[in-house]
Amino acid sequence: MVETPDIIVFLGTAGARVMVTNQILASGGAWLNLGGTQILVDPGPGCLIQAVKRKLDPTKLRAILLSHKHLDHSNDINIMIEAMTEGGRKHRGIVFAPGDALTHSSVIFSYLRSFSEDIKILTEGGSYFVNGVSFKTPVRHQHPVETYGFVFETPNHTFSWITDSQYFDKLPDYYRGEVIIINVVRLAPGAPVAHLSLPEARLIIEKIKPKTAILTHFGMTMWRAKPWELAKRLTEETGVSVIAARDGMRFEF
């Protein structure tokens, strides 16, 4: 029997408001197929369109993960719950979200909350399971709203996604795996926004030393600097294979 590989499809690589509102890059989040268990991460604006365009079937989803409630991550969560459950006719899938995405200024409509099999609240240090896949939210990030990154474990691979956060000294210590995905909005640190910059991404890569690091969620300064060239330079400087994600890129472990 042939095993189903672990695959990530990037439905969008845009970060920051200018990139998203102008759709300079797509902003649909990412679709994970981990040994046949299909999981959607951060369904931002255009997620449904990007998924259908790439012939990905929302009714096959087993879970939707929301790292935080900012619109570039959550805008399409309601339509993706509708699509996953066929308008609520099929009681399927689990929705995982931080508590503040469901309470104050909720981004998930109340009438949709009974459509999925369950809604689980993400917490710092939490452990969760979907079929044969487990994931953890090891630390609350330093971001204006409640935000978590993910450490995924499948039967064959361990990888992490470091979502939006201001850099702090222990941040790399919470993440591990052969592949690290990092949201890198800024080219340089110091802006009054709680996002990672390219030099901070380099610190993370050098500390974790994964086999592969994937940069994504680019703001305008990163995009103007040509992230594919920046990734090539980081590969040479760190000895780690660094990739700049592209809209629609399919990464197979």
C-alpha cells in the first residue's frame, strides 16, 4: 500500500494590509494534506476561490485552524465552514480557534457554530488531535490579539508554523521540526507593528536548524526586496535550505 505523502499547498503568501487589500499576492492561507488528513490553516480573504481554483475540495477537510482573528487570517473562515459542512447539511470537521475569536468581536458567526462536529479553543501549551495528526500551540505570541503558532506531528514528520508575532528571545525554543514555516512581514525590524522581520527570521533559522525553512506572509517591504533572492542569500549564509513561498506552491515532504 502506497502511503499518502505530507503536503502543504500555499493558497496565499500575502501579509500586511496593503498587500492583502490590493491582492498584490493572494491571501488564502494554507491547505495541509497530512497523510490523507486535510486541514485548512488561516483562511484569509479569497481562500475559497484559491482552493476551488486549485481543485481542493472543502468537503474533504477534517479541520480548520485559526491562529488569530485578524482579517488577513480569518476573513473566509465562515464561508469555509459553510463549504466544509455543505451549508450545515453534513455535520463534519473541527474548528480550532483562540478564545477571543469566539467572544469579544467574534469572527465566527453564531449560526455556524453547530455546523461542524466541534469547536475547540486554542490555549497556550495546548495539545490537539485530528485523525492521525497531532499539533500543539506551545506559546502565546506577542501580537495585538490572542495568537498561536503550531507544531504539527504526523506519523512521518514534525514541522512548525511560526505565525504572526513580535520577536522575543525564547520564541525559537518553542518550535522544532525538519521544516519551519515563518511569517515574515517586514524586511527590517523596528517598525511599530508586532510582526517578524527578515533578520529575526534568520535568528530563528540559525537557532532551530531545520532541514528546510519556508518564508511566507510577506509585507510590501519584503515583496519589493524580492523574497526569492532573500531566501537564496539566507540559504548561503545559514546552511539551511530556505524557500520563499509562492502563491499556489505545493511543498511535499
